[in-house]
Amino acid sequence: MSLSIVTGPARVSGNLFAFALDVLVALFRRPFQLKEFLVQAWFIVKVTIVPTAFVAIPFGAVIALQTGGLIKQFGAQSFTGSAAVLAVVQQAGPIATALLIAGAAGSAIAADFGARRIREELDAMMVLGIDPIQRLVVPRVLATMLVAVFLNGIVTVVGVAGGYVFNVVLQDGTPGAYLASFTALAQLPDMYQGMVKALIFGFLAAIVASYKGMNAKGGPKGVGDAVNEAVVITFTLLFVVNFFITAVYIQLVPPKGM
């Protein structure tokens, strides 16, 4: 029993890594399923755009209130804009995007593949010589990555704008100082880091959801379990990968001087 506790997660991790490699190889195979890609991209946008709109404003507001109050204690109110922009662009934007992608799009992908698995559609495709990874998984992975970058841009813009409004209205900040401080600490690579994070998080969410859905067992209950496991695993990977990306970025890109 104790041995299975150790080998079980290790086996699942290995299978998930092998599945990700299969998807990466299938990305370069032809023909590319353009129609499936467009359909899935539109579907992911529909299920995530409204939650993104409601989440982006509170994210920016909370960050602006917290950073504004903290910086005010040090008498550096003029740098509130820089602190808020760095927090939203580097961390809050990509993380909020990943949570929305995993919770909405990832669960839908896992449920779709799980239903196909218990109806034996995936087995039928393989019997006909059709690779389910190339035909179904690759378009969903690319669509999720594209939409993740798009949503990250929305969260970033709305979060910064929301932070501006709350700082100026509730904390008596100066509009000109808030806008002028954008370039004091923030730099262009910070934006690139946020986009790369969103791209990687979208890839991970689609990979985990596809893997868990395609390996669902036990009928409808198994599909529900696969969806729950996909969301939990994606959230865990999100914070682990975010830590490593941030650590590498800090080592490679020095902070901007005052």
C-alpha cells in the first residue's frame, strides 16, 4: 500500500509528461485542423470572456489599494503606479488568466474528452487510423494558448485602469503622478514575461485537461472525477511553474534602477 502511494503519482506524472511530448510532436504534423482550431478558440473565448471582465477589475482594485496603502507608509506615493503595474503585469494578470482558463476552458475540454472516452469515440478514431492527438488535442492546445495571451492582455489593461481609478478616487492619488510613475520601475521585459507566462499556463491547462479527459474511466462519475482532477492539477502546476519562471526572470533581467 505504501509503495503504491509513491509509484502512483510518479506514474501519472510520467504519463502526463509523455502525453505532452506527443502533443509537441503532433504540432508539426500536417494537415493542421484549422476549422477545429477556430471553433475551439471561439468556444474558449465565449466561456471565459465574461468571467475575465468581472475578475479583472477587482484584481486591479485590490492590488492598487494594498500597494497604495503600503507605499504611503513609506512616503513614496509617487511610485504607486509602478508598483501596481508591476504586480498586475508580472503576477496578477497571468495568474488570473490561468485560473480562468483552467476553471472554465480546461474543465470543458476535460468533460468533452471524457464523454468521448466513455462513448468509445476515441477508440473508434484510432481504429479508423485517425490520431486523436493530432485531430482533437492539438487544435485545443493552440486555441487555449492563443486565448490565454488574449485574456492576459485584457486582465492587464483592465487591472491597471481599475488600479488607477481606485488610487485616484479612494486614496487621493495624483493622476499625473500615477501615470508618470509607470516607467520608473516597470520595463518592457516585464510585459514580455507576462505574455510568456500566459502562453505557458494556457499550454499546461490544455495538456492536463486533455490528458485527464482522454483517460477518464468509470462512466459519467469518472468524467466528473477527471474534470475535478484536471482543475486541481492545473492549479498546482500553475503556482509551481510561476515560481520557477519568476525566479529565472529575476536572475536574467535585472530590476530597473531608480
